Amino acid sequence: MMLRKKIAILTLSVGAGHVRAAEEIQRALADREDHTEARLLDAVELGSAWFRRLYVEPYWWMLRRTPGVWRRLFERRQRKRHRSTAPRWLFRYGCRGLLDELKAFAPHLVISTEIGAAETAAVGKRGGWSNTPVLAVVTDFQSEPPWVQREIDFYCVATDESRSQLIGWGVSPNRVLVCGIPIDPAFALAYDKPGLMKSMGLAEGRPVVLVMGGGMGPVPLDEIILNLERCRLPLQALVVTGRNEQMKAQAESLRGKVAVGLRVLGWSDNVPELMAVADLLITKPGGLTTAEAMAMGLPMVLTHPIPGPEERNLDYLTRNGVALAAPTLREIPDLALRILSGDSERREMARRARELARPDAAHAVAQVARALLEQGSYIELLAYPPTRSDDSAYVMFLGPL
């Protein structure tokens, strides 16, 4: 009887993106019948109430009330190369429920998709809750020093820049592979746009703008809608508010009051279809959402980045010509008009986005995970960067790191 290999995927749900990445890796691992069991463990759900009060809630409070303070803390952490986002005792005792669950599950591999979850995995390995390889998956376009933990065996990152950062902070080049940000492969499929528009009750010939980013973050979607009225185009707006019921109500209150065709959605499981009908995405520069848009070849206007990682995402995306930045909401109408009226610029943004996109990232991460399961810590890169056409060329096994 073949031994079932177990994988624990650790996340910390300070935002939906880290959880979505974990879920996509879990699905990719389940695509092959190879006796692998992957279990998702959330440090917020399994951690103590005081851990949430000390670690999670202050983060969101600062983002909403004092974003400048959070930016200074982040930049200081980068400048000083701090190797932790919080004292280790906070993860050791605050995440004891997760660590105990990890020990009971006894996985053969641990995967982390969030920086605090990676620190928790390192604490767990250091403290004896687990003694298996740890694979860290960075879900932004750049890295941070706290990702560098001596207990982490291997890294899957989104970009060459992220890889170079980790190497500069002391990680062996043989331990870092560029895989992309794990997303649903459905974002790379071809869709029947006219058919989807008809099924959604959208009018042909009118540009469709998809507005996202209000699930937990600080993006004022209602104010974006009000500003879109000044775009001078007959827009149709699809507004996804996530689980933010207050924002959903505020957006719905504008129906019939603005010269924009408006459809407000809460949490949506059909984001690939929404992106497929859209001509433009307006959102904040979260790693997962922007990676999904890139796979779709969907041009973006980005606003209200979370200080720190999302500001660096914004820099990466604008530098590579797949998005335009709107420092203020009043700039959104002109940027939207520029993209929606300029066919050549819109096509070029779409081309660059698809060129940079890695819609197979979840399966690439799953392949690395299987390789670590088969060989433990005996893994080395075959070539860098890996070829996308030949999955077998991602890694090979040569000897100990």
C-alpha cells in the first residue's frame, strides 16, 4: 500500500489574496491522483484571540487610520533588513493552536503563502512541532527581509526582482525559483465575450469597467463610481465589493443617481468571467488580483495601494507597462478615458500583461512541492528561468543544497 504524503498549507488571512493563493495550490496538488493530501491551516482561524488583537487588528487599524505610520514601519523593516514582522514569541504562543494542529497532522511538507505564516512555520520547525521541509510562496511581485528564515528550505517567487532580493539577503540561488503568483488557471482561458455580456445583461458597444478592491482594504469604491461619471464615455460598471456589506450598500445607493450603468456584486466566484467581459480594471495593486488581470490581458488603473508591498507592486506593474497609476481618485476618469479611447495603447498593455503573466503558477508550485516530497531537501534548479513549455524542466535533483 502506497504511503499517503501529507502537505500542510499555512496562510494568515489578513486579506483574501493569501488565502486564494493557498487554495489554488491545494487544488493544483489535487489535480493528480498521487496519494497526496493537502490541508489548509489559517493562523487567524486557529490562533488565539489575543494574537488577532495584537497582530491582525492593529495592521488593519493602521491601514485605515494611519497609513503613513504603517509605511514608515515597512520601510524601516526593509532598510534595516529586519528578519521578523513581530517578536517570535508572538507566533510561538499566539499561534499555538495552529502549531498543535500542524504537529497532529504530521505533514511531510509545509507550504506558506503569507509572510507571518512563513514565520510561524519557521517557529514550528525550530520548536519541534514539525521537522519537514518548508516551501515559502511569495504572493507579491517583490519580497521582504522577513521571508528569509533559516528553517525555510525553498522559495517560489513571482518575479526575477523578487528572486534577486532574496539572494541579496543571503538565500542560496539554488533555493529560489520564479514560478509566478498562484492563480486559477481559468483566468488564461478564452471566453465568449458577446455571450457572457448577453447573459449578464450588458449592452454591446458600451465599455465595461470592472471595479474591485473593497472586500477588506481601504479603497472607496463608491467614490470611484462617482468619479467615473466624468469619463465622458457611456460606461457600464461592474462593482465587486467582496464581503464588505457597508461598501456594497453605499455603492448600490448610487444606482440611478450617476450616468454610469451600474451593477453591484458582493462576493463573487465568477471573477474570471467578470474580467473576460471587462475592458478595464480599476483596483488596488494586490498581488493576486493583478496577476489574474495580467493572465486575462486586462489593462488596469491602480489606486490606493496598501503602504509597503502594494506600493512596490504598483511600481512593478507600471514600470512594465501593464497598468497606469491614479495617485488620486480625480485622476481616474482621464486615465480610464485614455485607455478606453486608445486602441493601440490598450492592445499594447494587454500584450505586455500576457507576456509577463504566469497562469500556470499554481501547478508550478505544486510540482516543486512534489519534488520536495520525493527528495526531501535534495533539490537544485535545472535552469533559470525555467521554460514554460516543458514542465519537466523546472527542477532536477542533483545533491544537497
